[in-house]
Amino acid sequence: MLALALAASACLGLAPLSAGAAGGGQVSFASASKVDITPALDTNRVFLAGYGATGRRAQGIHDRLYARIAVFSDGRKTVAIVSLDLIGLFLNDVLDLRRMTRFDKPGRYLFVTASHTHSGPDTLGMWGPVPGVSGVDLGYMKGVKEKVAAAVLTANDRLKPARLRSASSKLDPKGLCKDLRDPAVVDPYLTVLAAETMAGKPVATIVNWSCHPEVLDKTNMLVSGDYAGALCSKLDEERGGTCLFLPGSIGGLATPDTRAPRDFREVSRIGGELAARAMKALSSEACKPMTGFPVDSKAETVRVPVENSRYLLSLRSLASGHTLRDAAGDPLPASKAYTLPARHIVRRLKKDELPWVETEVSFLSLGPACGLGIPGELFPELAIGGFAGEFRGGQPLLDPANPDPPDLSKAPKGPYLKDLLPCKTRFVVNLANDELGYIVPEYDFKVQDSLTLLPRRPGHHYEETNSIGRSATSIVIDAARRLMK
Ligand SMILES: [Zn+2]
């Protein structure tokens, strides 16, 4: 049995707003849809993404992958949320989806995230047959975008009067999630939003939890949504409607706290426990529905320099989903994705020669709940703090065997991002509308001065090698703070 009972479960619904306060009257609307995006394996060219491994050709399908969509509208603003059972999507794919659905028009916002399953196809170009070769199947990507766009439009056409409930439950992460990197910080809050018909029938159940979907390890060769897939299939089955999993602050590195071999039984156990906790939070007496819930969103485009050698050397995969720009913001010719890595190998690029990419930071407000969309994998301590051990979940704050522990006296002081969210039920979504890798606290961003950043610094500094660079952290966090004002 998991020791989960200490959870402080708070279900936060508010009284119905007046017509003026809701902006669009006393009635708001919601709908959902779901489409199968499991790749066909007949070509033998489906490469599983994740774990830094390459050449993991999928040998079978354990469970189907889905795109899941929830649409909310208060009559004035419509927000569609898409969650994909995939490793991630780059910004340009999200912009394609917005054009395909006409969600690039005023009054509409399309928010796309991915569960980050490590047992789905390569959609970012980093897990092909050999290192440096993309594993992306362009035909599959085109098909996914067409299916997702159609499912968004279907959901948008089905908008019906709805009410909304939200809950945030503090779990004991033991047996569910642990932090592999010092300081030990796991965001323990499971956040749930439930849209339902006016008669109380579930439409969409959105779950936000901060842990990598990597119960399975790199020896797994079967397509799977990992624990996030198991969580959603249980909620779909037991509640009805459509479940969406939104990954929380998973950097750091928040990984499943497995208690048995990393197999599909553990996937079911962890997914099932989280689904049960989500249902329990929603069934709380205090969890009253809100009608006439206001819907809003804000987004800011920011530019980030590509500083890390590893990203510079694999610039082609980043350029497949972004327009490369110079320091002034002007687009660079596509050929630079080939010439800049070559130049970097010969004589290291200077600071003013580095390419930049645009990314998006976003803010969603749905009735009593609100959250941030972060375009990468945020260290949870940047979302909630925890440098004094508040969120260590039973782990030592610093591993006594760490040869190069972080200097916590230099750690950022609060208030942290989640503290600043201006609402009662708060969430932070990672891999939102882009995937720039880990967003590492600057005080502990340490890399070897080597071209490939490998070997790494002593201690745990893996995440720096999968981060676009040190500068990204303050650029993203400053934008998030502006959006919350
Ligand atoms: Zn990751």
C-alpha cells in the first residue's frame, strides 16, 4: 500500500458569477474529443523516443496512443487544450495546428502539450537509427496533425453548456515520484479540473502531475503511453468523458518511484493510484461546480539563444521545428542548420554568432483554476521552491555522496512561479507549445568545457546536456512572471 493518506485535498469551486463577471453571460461551455494516433508498425521505421538511447525500433503495441482535446469557452474567449501521448512537439508543429484549426484568430487559443511518454515515436528528431539521424516519420507527423486538427474542430462544434470543478490534492510522493537530482524537490500537488454537463455528466477530466512518464526503461520496445496512458484509460473507463494528462514540472529530474521491476504492472499501479487520487479529490464534499466560468489566455513569444554545444551540433533537429534567427531576431537561411554546427566544431561559435529560436510562454485561466505553459521541462524548485526541504518527499535534501552538491545559499528566493499564480487551483504545464529541453536553475547550471558537454561535471548534471542553455531559464521565467501580472 502506498502511504498517500496524508493528502490535504482541497476542492475549489466558486459560486456562479454574475453575467458581467463571466464576460459572456452566466453560461460557459465545454466539450472534448479523442483520436487514436498510434503509429502503424508495418514500415519497421518507428523509433521510440526517450532515455537518450537510439535505434529503439518499436516491436509491438502495448497500449494505444491518443490525442485528447478539451475545449472551453465563455462566449468571448475559446481555449482548446490538446494533450498528445508523445515525447513532445516543437513550436512550428503547434503553429501548423493553429492555422489548420483557425485557432490563430483573435478570441481563440490552442494550447498543445505532450505527456512526454518515453515509449512513443520520435517526433523531435533525436532518436533515429544512429546518433545524429532523425527518427521522425514525416508521413506520420502529417497524419497526426491532420487527425488532431479534425478532432479540435469536432470538439469545437460540440461545445455545450457546462460547469467546472477543480481540485488540488497534496500527495505523499513515495511510491509515485522521486527526484534524482539534488536538491530533492518533487511537486506533490495533483491538480484536477473536471468539466461536466449541467446535469453533472463528465465531459473532460484534466490531470496535472509532475513526473516523467518513464516507468518503463530503455529495454522496452513496445509502444505505450506509460503511466500517463494508464491514468487516462482508467479515468475514461471509470468516469466517462475524456481524460487529458498535462505534465507538471518534470525537470530536476522527477522520475517514477518504482517499487518493482519497471514493467507494465508498475505502469498500471502508478497510473491507477494517480487516477484514484484524482477521483477522490473530485468527490470531496467541498468540490462544488462553477457555472458561468470565465475563460482566458495570454501568451508571449520570446527568443532564446542556442548556447549548448550539444544542441548546436544537432541544430538540424531543433531547426526542423523552429525558425533559426540571429541575435537581432532576423531569420537565418536554412543552410545555417548545417554550416553553424560545422563552424562550431572547427572553432567554437562566438556569443554573437549563436543562433536563436523563438518559443512561447503562456498563461491559462479557467474559472477557479489557472496555470502556466512552460515550453520545456522546468525544474520543480523553480515552480514551488523547496530549498529548505519542504518538498523532499522523504528523500535527503542533498545526497551525502554527491561530490558536487548545489550551493543552496545561491538558490533563488521566493515567491516562486506557482506562488504567484493569481487563482485558487494552480497548475504548471511543461512541454507547452514547444520542447526546449530542461530549464535548469542558473545557480546550479554546470557544464564541462567540452564540445559535446560529455563527460559531464561530477555529480548529477545530466540535465544541462539536454538544455538549450543557461540563458533560457531567466528568459522563460521573466516572461511567465509578466504574464501573471
Ligand atoms: Zn524529459
